[in-house]
Amino acid sequence: MSLIWIIVLMNEMHGYKGCLETERTALLEIKSFFISVSDIGYDDQILPSWVGEDYGMPSDCCDDWEGVKCNATTRRVMQLSLNNTKRLNYYDGTSLLINMSLFHPFEELQSLHLYRNWFTGIYENRAYDSFGSLKQLKTLNLEYNFFNDSILPYLNILTSLTTLNLHYNKIEGSRTRQGLANLRYLQVLDLSANYNITSGSLTRLGLANLTNLKKLDLDGCGITTIQGLAKLKNLEALDLSSNYYLHGSLEGLANLTNLQVLDLSGNQNLTTLGLANLPNLKTLDLRDCGITTIQGLAKLKSLEALDLSGNNLNGSLAGQGLANLTNLRVLDLGYNRNLTTLGLADLPNLKALDLHYCGITTIQGVCELKNLFELNLQGNNVEGHLLSN
């Protein structure tokens, strides 16, 4: 008889359908920890399905406990979702440390979610004492906490990580030696809403070493240039939106030839887009960028969705290269209030066109878009018959 079946039979003898006793005990210790750092009065609201023997016949932590998923064969915990588990009437700014040693018994843990728990740091003094035993961890979600640069050495030992979410923390990258440079298997990294990551910090965070990255989110990070991103040649999605001081040319993005999605919205100090050499780009968001011309986009022949709303485009778009974007399916030109001539007749695959509040008085050429399914003309003064040229 295999060891796995012996474990299963032993658990069933004790009334457990499949949950390993060591991991069951560890889960109850995690529950006790969250109760201890929460406000008095929330005990019965924290992981209520996690119950011990004191509550009668114990349930199976693999199948019956919220936020717990196990390997179907070994019955070991593979995923823990402890989002918004710590409950506070209000946060008074005091230090709240997470005890990572509580997770050491979970030898097959691959996914750990600690979203919105407002932790400020790690309890353990040494990096290996915190995450060192989590050698199979692939996904770590720490968004909506208060971790600063001091957590980076702890994360840097998680060399098996493929997804890391640090959205809305206090990462700056100014006080680190290696940053995240050891996470060479990382494919998805979210650093958005860490408002004080400067451009120099991108280098100190070790992003240039993360050559397997496919998705990088730097929305609202305060960066001013794209220096340090050129080596990420496997990137498929890049979000640089709402970096209000991002300025100058983006020609350094030309190395990212695998890029399919690019969000530059809310950056009003760009001078030269320099996006002509992105042959695989399919989605481009240039909302609220203050641009006055779309010259330079004509070579993006793989584009399927283009958002140019909220800019300063005026006069005629004819001759600016839109006609070359024959794969375009979605085009948003809303809130460009001074457009006169659209020049869109040569977009045979266009299915959705948004022209709300563009100040146009004629839709000449639009009727030639035979595949158009959705058209928004709100806030304009279009004259004449919509079915005529």
C-alpha cells in the first residue's frame, strides 16, 4: 500500500476526509494569528469555516474551508487565499507584522494571497526564516498592504515565483541592492500605485534581470523615463499609465518587439511616441496624453484597438496614417473637440467607432465602413442623412 493511501486511511479513521493533520493544525494556528492582530469582537467573523475538534466532528480543510485548495492526490495545501482576513475598526498607523513562519508546514504551497490586510513588514529577522521553505511558491499576492523596500530581500529568495502582485504598497526601490533581480522566472509583476518609484529605481529594483517578464504594470508609479525597460524583450503587456511626469521620447520601447498591449494613458508630457517598431502591438491606449498628431502610428499594422480619446487632435485625420491600420477593429476618438475631417473610409475591419463630443458636423466616409457594428455620435452636430456620403 502506498504512503499516500496510508495517509488518507489514517485521516479517515480520525474523521477527516483528506486533510493532513499537520497542515490542519497549521491552518488553525494561522486563524489564531489573524484573530490576535484583529480588533476585539471580530473573532467569529474571521475564517468561520476553519473549525477544530472543539466544535464536534472536524470538517475537511481541503474541501470545506474557505480559501483553501489542496492537491487532489496528496491532499496537501496548494493555495491559500487570505484576502481581507485581518479585521480592523480603523487603522491607526501602527506596525503590523506578518509571521511567515506560520506557512512553513505547507510544502506544496504554490499560491498565496494576502490581499488587503494592511501589513507593514515581516516578523522574521532573516529572509530565509520567512519564505525559505516555500520552494514551490509560484504566485504571491500582497496588494493593498503597507510593505516598503525592506520586504524586497525576503521576496528575492522566492526564485520559483512566476506572478508577484505588489499593487498599492510603499515600494520605492531607492533603498535596495538587488531588488527583485533573482526572480528570473517571473512572468507577471504588478508594481502599480507604488507612487514613489522613480525612474532610477527601476534599475535598482533589478527589472533588467527579469527577462522572462510577459506582463509589467507600472501604473501610477511616478516614473519619469522608461530607462531600464529595454531589456525586457519578452514583454507582451506594459502599463505605463498615469505617470504624470513621464516625458520625452518613448523610442526605447522599440526593443519590445513582442509587445501586444501598451497603455500610456494619462501621460501628458510625451513629445515623441516612437512606437513605429512594435510589429505585434494589438492594443494601444493613448487617452488623455495631450497629443496633437498621430503621425508615427501608421506602421502599427497589427493594431486592433486604439484609444485616442481626450486628446487635442484637430482638423483632419486624413493623411496621418490611420488608413494603414487595416486590422483596426475598435477606435475611440471621443472628446477631441476640434476634428473636422475623419478620413476613416479605409478601415475595412472597424467594428466600433466612438466619436462622442468631437465637434464634427459630418460623418463623410463613415458609411463606407461596412463592418461597423457600433457608432457613438453623442454630443456632436452631425447634419444631413446618416446613410449618405
